[in-house]
Amino acid sequence: MLPVIALVGRPNVGKSTLFNRLTRTRDALVADFPGLTRDRKYGQASYDGFDFIVVDTGGIDGSEEGIETEMAEQSLLAIEEADVVLFLVDARAGMTVADQAIAQHLRKQEKKVFVVANKTDGIDADSNCAEFYQLAMGEVYQIAAAHGRGITGLLNSALQPVIEDLAKERQQLIDEDPFAAYDDEHQAQGEGEEGEQEELADKAIKLAIIGRPNVGKSTLTNRILGEERVIVYDMPGTTRDSIYIPMTRNDREYVLIDTAGVRKRKKVSDVVEKFSVIKTLKAIEDANVVLLVIDARTGISDQDLSLLGFALNAGRSLVLAVNKWDGLDSDVKDRIKSELDRRLGFVDFARIHFISALHGTGVGHLFESVEEAYDSATKRISTAMLRRIMDMAQADHQPPLVRGRRVKLKYAHAGGYNPPRIVIHGNQVHELPDSYKRYLMNYYRKALDIMGTPIKIEFREGD
Ligand code: GDP
Ligand code: GDP
């Protein structure tokens, strides 16, 4: 369970600067959701030992009439769903009317809010910040986002208690839960020790069904649940959490992570759950395999690509379902397929299924790919095998010369799994062109028969 921090404040106080600093170590995870949100940014952050999701709610200018209507729905939702709100103000500009309006709005939210005075570099910070105590929102934290000053202290105060609460909450759920098979503690992430492989085979596969609003997530979830014996136990969760539904399929245990909130609704036609990017992010983080649903009727959107980016960067296994495949003309189908080829080349490891959740067509086959992806991601591969494949790849196609010297791969070993990581040692390996890295990855993928999961190759200089 990752804590969520929302950054709130009027324009120009330094929200993006702070956002970038917080997400820098994992900056590839930053994604915009154009259209859906007024250029809100969501990112996975890792800062000074803290892991969390950060949302730059941006664009609130408290001077408008009726702040609620002016704020994008996702910004409001982000504040609602956040564990902590960082309310940024500008220490140089001093208090403004807009700050007061935002404060008033936040006070109504019953949220844990921290007032953060930014740009305290090169000024008499204490006297400049004094007036922000008038907001009556407690301590005023002094930072200089541009210089990384004060951030660790702020996170210690803002996040530590939340993390402890979340851990307690989670422990309670596990204590109450007869199907604690998806307890994170035992999920393999990385190490890849002997013996763990067998243990993994017994674990429930956590499958997150994600996608934009209206692509058919609920319909698909209902279809899956309708066909299967569902162990009638819904993981209790708050409104901002997905519902966890244990089920079995083909003799394997699953926990469906339902981001569409199906089990809470009686029928698909009941009030549709608000699409929440945060909920989706958390589901991806918690899943072993991500099933991304795309709507054949609308084609691939930027939001689909953003969601894919999240899944990819989290290193999750992936299966794609192109839904609403029923009743389409064959020329339309061809057009969609060529669009998929063109735009989804970067996730060519993922199987694509064409389904109709409404009619149930193709739904059964999805699970073959989900299983394959999970097994691929958790497969244990011996050093001898990795080394042999490396030698074969090198013999088939030599690495290039760099400044007159041939790059030489010497040794390979496993660096972990879920997703599989391969470490290759050699001379000048950092000079390897991307094309050769891609060649190696594809070679490993074929030789090891790994499908549905990204493979990460790390290169190290020397033996
Ligand atoms: P946003 O509109 O709230 O996202 O604000 P930005 O992050 O875009 O920052 C607005 C301006 O403030 C930019 O010119 C930043 O370089 C500047 N800025 C941000 N943080 C600091 C800081 O810690 N000190 C100083 N002196 N300037 C800063
Ligand atoms: P969600 O917002 O992603 O959960 O989407 P829903 O499951 O609520 O579906 C949105 C709309 O698409 C509903 O009107 C569904 O009946 C319709 N729909 C879902 N799956 C299919 C499908 O396979 N074919 C067709 N033609 N319509 C579908």
C-alpha cells in the first residue's frame, strides 16, 4: 500500500519543481493524462527511502468564483484520495488571496494538510514565512524545492505517521482475511532465491483489470466472475481502493483486482464508479499481471499509452485485451490491427486478445496468456543457461567495434525475477548500442520462451 501525496497550490509556487524532484529517481513513471485531466501529473516517487505516489494537482487558482467548479474533477478526486495534501505557498511572494481561498477549500476536506512554504533560499525564511501561520493550518514547513532543501524533513513529518497507519490497516485486513494468499510479504520481488519458485507456484496470481472509463472493465469483470466459482469474499476496502476478489480458474488461484468497483455495484448499470488514476496506479503496483482493456471502437488513446507506461515502468507482466470486437466490419478490424502494430511496438512482449466482454467471446483465452505471463515473470533461470544463451547470441551476431575495440560480453547471471533481470558483465558494455541491447533481449526472450513480461538486462563493466 503506497501512500498518496497531492501537491496543491496556486500557479507558480513551485509544484512542478517539487514534483520533478520527488519523482526524479523514477522519472520514467511520470505520465500526463491529457483530456481526462487538465494536465495533471501522476508519478511514482522514491525519495530518501520513502516510496509513494505523488500527484501534481496543478492549476488551482483560488481567485475564481466557486473553486469547486474550476477544479478539474481529477484534481478534486486526487485531493479526496490522497493520504496527505502538501499545500504549497510562495515564501517570496507572501500570502495572497488565492492562498486563502485554497486554504478555505482544503479546510472543508478533513484531510491531513501540510502548509509548505517554498523558495526559502536566499531570504530570511523565518520572517517571510511567519504570515502563513495566519492560515491556521499548523506548522509551516520551509523548503526550497529547486535546491532540494527541507524536503526530507517534510516527508518525515508528513509521511511517517501515514505509513505506520497504512501498515496497521493492512495488518488488520490480513488478520481478518481467510484468503491472505496475496499477502505482499511473500511475493517474490527481485531476489530469486532457491526454493522460492515452488512457493510461488502456490501463490494466487494478482490480476489487475485496468483501462479508461467505458472500455468495458465492469462488463469483463462480471463476465469472468459469472463464469467462475467465486470464493465469496470481497476484500474490504475504502472507496479509493480497488476491490480484491479471490477466485479460481483452471485450478489456479487468482485475486482479481477490480478497479471498476464491480462487486460494490449490484448491476453494471448502477452508478458508474468514477475513473480514478490513483486507484489504477495502486492496482498496477499491487498486481502481478496487468490486464489492460482497450476499446476497439475508439482505438488507442494517449490515456491508454499512459496506462501502459505505468505498467511497463512498474515492471509488471502485461496482457492486452481489445474489447468490443463484436459486430465490427472486417476493414475496421484491419485498420485497428495495423494501428496496434504501429503504436504498440514498445510492448511487443505482451499478447493481444480480441474479445467481446459483452458476448464472452475470447474471454477464456485471456487466462492462458495471464498464466503464461505470470509463469514467465517468475521463472527461475540458471546461471549456466543464461551464460550459454549469451555465448550463442554473441556467436550468432558479434557485438560491434567501439573506437576500434570489440565490445566483449563475458559473463551473465540472474539478477532476480518478476520481472526477470539478467546481469551481463563484459568489456565496454556501456558502449553497446541500443540496437544490440534489443537484439540480446529478444534473443533471451526467444531462447527462454518468456512472454508477457518485460526482461531487464543490466550491464556491468569488467568480469
Ligand atoms: P508551479 O506552477 O506551481 O508548478 O510552479 P513551478 O514549479 O513551475 O515553479 C515556478 C517558478 O518558481 C519557476 O521559475 C521555478 O524555477 C521557481 N522555483 C521553484 N522552486 C523554487 C525554489 O525553491 N527557489 C526558487 N528561488 N525558485 C523556485
Ligand atoms: P467500464 O467503465 O470500463 O467498467 O465499462 P463498462 O463495462 O461499464 O462498459 C461500458 C459500455 O460498453 C457499456 O454500455 C457496455 O455494455 C459496453 N460494452 C462493454 N463490453 C462490450 C463489448 O464487448 N461489446 C460491446 N458492443 N459493448 C460493450
